[in-house]
Amino acid sequence: MKFRAYAKINIGLFIFGKRTDGYHDLETVFHEIDLYDELELEPHDELTMTADSILVPIDESNLCLRAAQLLQKEHNVRQGVSINLKKNIPIAAGLGGGSSDAASVLLGLNELWHLKLKKNKLEKLAAELGSDIPFFIDGGTAFATGRGEILKHFELNIPYWIVLVTPARFVSTTWAYNSIKNYRNGKGTGWQNVLTEHIQNPKKLVTAVQNDFEPSVFKAHPEILHTKEKLQNSGAVFSLMSGSGSSVFGFFKDVKRAQQVVKEFPPTYVVSITEPNFHARQGKK
Ligand code: C5P
């Protein structure tokens, strides 16, 4: 069984404060883009895993293996699985690659092990594994609140070419959360309505749709700020860092400009382009 595990970008990320459980309350829009890892699941007696990247740990810390273990435990499954992962999504880059892989394992094993679990049950299990993982059960686009696990899915057609650039920098999510000194006051500023209503009018997005990690991450890693500036100076009508970085995306109206700018980053940077109105679900499996 082969599956695609798509990457997400965060189109806006607002952080409201630290909770008693150590997580932070946030608001974000997750949106899947045309960049994916490839997973192959085969029946096996035990739980085993291989990956084509030495950057992926194949031990107990791996989210794919933890997802399989959780399903085995919760549903008294005796079968195992062999998981093969082809990694295309940059790691620790704000793109949810590991989270998407884990969600695909939950979806895949639900079929392979004939568990017949409903999506809301899979989302609950996903939330036990990580804050970003429930989103990838249904994918597409969603407004997320809580620690990222409370989801409202909606249609968002992005009428631009999305250029994604990942500088050769790893940013720790835990460090990024701890580096925020001033949280936003209150909630419900309605920024996500500005995003959906004014997607055709990017000037409005620039002031309304922000990422609260940018100031501290840009200070610690100036090359990420320079990446955003380069996208803006090359014709992006809107640009933002995704998650806690290091990836930055830009919306381009002109495909030639989009194709040109990706050639201008150093070879150690990972770049990709997503077509206008892309919808990941169509090709998910
Ligand atoms: O949930 P997940 O394991 O992906 O989170 C990784 C780390 O990111 C957490 O240990 C926590 O430090 C931080 N985090 C947070 N608030 C969130 C999500 C993650 O503080 N909403």
C-alpha cells in the first residue's frame, strides 16, 4: 500500500499564551501544498521501518512507529507492519513532515488492519501523538485553535503560485515557543476572515495575516529573514514564514517570476512550487 503524506504551510500563526499543560494556545490556518513524502506499508509480523534519509531516526522516537504502536495498543492488534519512508519534505522546517507521515500511518493501518475507525477517532489518536497531526487526517485547509488540534476544515482556493523555500537551518519548535516574550491579547480578531475574503487582494493580507514566531526566529537566523525579503523583492505579493521555520513561502501571480526565483537560492536550500488552486486530497493515495 502506497500513500502520499503532504506538507503543510501555516498561512498566519497567532500565539495567545502558555497554558498550564505547557502548550500554547494558538490560531492558525493549515494548508496542504504540493510537496509530499512517500510511504509504503506492507504486512509484517513485527513493527519495522526503513527510510531513505539518515536524518530520520528509526527508533522509538519516530512518530510513524509511535503511531503504529498506539493503534496496536488501543485496538489489541497482533499484526505488525513494515514501513518504508521516502523523505522529500525537509525536516524541522515548519512543514509538518513528520506529523503528516504519522497521520498517513494511522490512515494506512486503519485500512491494512481493517480497523474501520472513523475520522474523529483517528484525529483523537493523532492528537495524542502531536499537536499538528490531527490536521493531516483530513488535510486540505483548516482553521486550527487550541494547541492546533481543534479544527474547522474549509475550502481555500489560492489563486497564486506558492513558492516554498527552506534555508539550510533547523529551528527547534520548543525553542521557538519559549523564545516568544509577548503574547497576543485576547482572541477572535477575525484575521482568518480577512484571509478568506481578501485572498484576491494580497495587500490586505500583508497587515492582517502574520506569524508570531517571525521576530525571534529572524533575529536568531537572519538568513530566514533574507529569504523572505528575497521573495518579496522578486515579486511575491504575500510572503510569510511557515510554523516555527525555517521554511518561508511566497505567493506569486506570475509563473515566470516564480520559476526564476527558485533558481536564485543556494543549492543547499530546498525549493518547491505549488500550482494555483492546488488540492492535495485529489492525489492523496
Ligand atoms: O505537540 P508537539 O509534540 O508537536 O509539540 C512539540 C513542542 O512544541 C511541545 O513540546 C511544546 O514545547 C511546543 N508546542 C507548544 N504549543 C503548541 C504546540 C507545540 O508549546 N500549541
